[in-house]
Amino acid sequence: MVETYKRTSNPMMNRPVVKPELVDWMRRSQTQLSGDITKVLTFAKENNIPVIPHETVTYFQMLISIMQPKRILEVGTAIGFSALMMAEAAPSAEIVTIDRNPEMIALAKENLEKYDSRHQIILKEGDAADVLSVLKRDEHKKYDIIFMDSAKSKYIEFLPNALDLLSNNGVILMDDIFQAGEILVPIMEIKRTQRALERGLRRLFDEVFDNPKYITSVLPLGDGLLMIKCR
Ligand SMILES: C[S@@+](CC[C@H](N)C(=O)[O-])C[C@H]1O[C@@H](n2cnc3c(N)ncnc32)[C@H](O)[C@@H]1O
């Protein structure tokens, strides 16, 4: 079982691993995005649409440069910011991205139409649970990077299909797994409305941590990025 800590007795809750001023420094000092993608980012910021933060962007750019992926699968397109960023970082890769929210899908389509100049990105509409099953059943393609940035409670449910869709040396990345530290709080002390999400994340940690099938690494980027690779 994943360890939990009492809210009051946990010093980490008051001392985040990465100090806000260091987060700010990472965001300001690392190479900034340029070109059309900044328009998508500005729109996201102005309309409070959550997209990956800059330190995660630079990490993906680095990872993609090292891995040279042929295919990337993303769960959680929103308006297409991270998909477009990955397309730019991997100009010859095919990127499949999934979203179920009609408003986001409409905005993503507009952005892909305007900015996916090499036609690398395929947007699949629908709930990821269904789309992942269809990809597995019908397409027989493997993905070198699978990035999950959607409903956090479902990561554990998406994992079996994601593993089936992963290439031999592929890696799965899951965003926002810290939940601002809530993952350390005993489940009954968490707001009722948040408990399903927290239970889902804890089931995921129980499955992947300390399991000889996987190598995992948690990176303190944004609200926590979990990497999973098969041994
Ligand atoms: C945080 S946003 C994605 C941001 C995007 N990855 C970026 O950085 O530009 C999360 C998106 O996941 C989508 N989503 C959540 N649960 C989903 C599910 N079960 N299936 C498909 N999409 C889902 C939401 O509609 C939302 O647009």
C-alpha cells in the first residue's frame, strides 16, 4: 500500500520540493517557445484552459530529442497545445491525440487546421476508454511515447490498454499525479468529491511502484509527472 501521512505531521506539505521561486526561474530562464504555438499558449492562458507548464514542455522537448519517437499517443488534447509542441519537437512523428469534450475538440480542430503544417496530428474524438480499445483492436500500431493528461482517476483504467499499445522501448508519462500534495493525505480526510480521483491515483501507485514489471520515475515538474517503462 502507498504510505499516507497525517496532514498536520507532514513537514513536506509546507515545504514543497521545488520552491515557487525556483519554479518561476525554470519557467523564465529555459528557452521559450516561439512561432505560432505561442498563439495557442496565449489563448489557453487567457481562457484558463489547463495546458502543460513550461518546465514540462522543455522536458518533453529533451525526451523527444533523445528518443526520436516514430509515434506518440496523447490522452487529453484540450486545444492542441501539447500535441502541437510534440509535433514541432518530432517533425517526422505521427501523433494521435484523444479528447471527449466537444468544446475542446472544436478549438483543437481550429488550431490543428491552422498550425499542424506537416499534418502530423490525428485527433480522435471520444472517451479515451473507448478510443484506446479501438486503437488496440483495429490499428495494430505501437507508440513510443504515451502521454496521459486527462481525468486522473482513470489513469489506472487506461494503463492495461496503454501497455498493449506501447512499443518495446516505449515510455508512458502521466501528468498531475501530485494533486498539489493531496496524494499524501489519508483518503477519509479528502473532500468527498475528490475521493474517486484520489482512489484512482492510489490504485495506480499500488500497481506500478515497487512492481518488478516496471521501472518508474516521478519527476517534480508541474504538478508531478510519472514515467512508467516496462522492464
Ligand atoms: C489538462 S487538459 C489537456 C491539456 C493538453 N494535454 C495540453 O497540455 O495542451 C485535459 C483534457 O483531457 C480531456 N479528458 C479528460 N478525461 C478524458 C477522457 N476520459 N477521455 C478523453 N478525454 C478526456 C478533457 O476534455 C481535457 O480537454
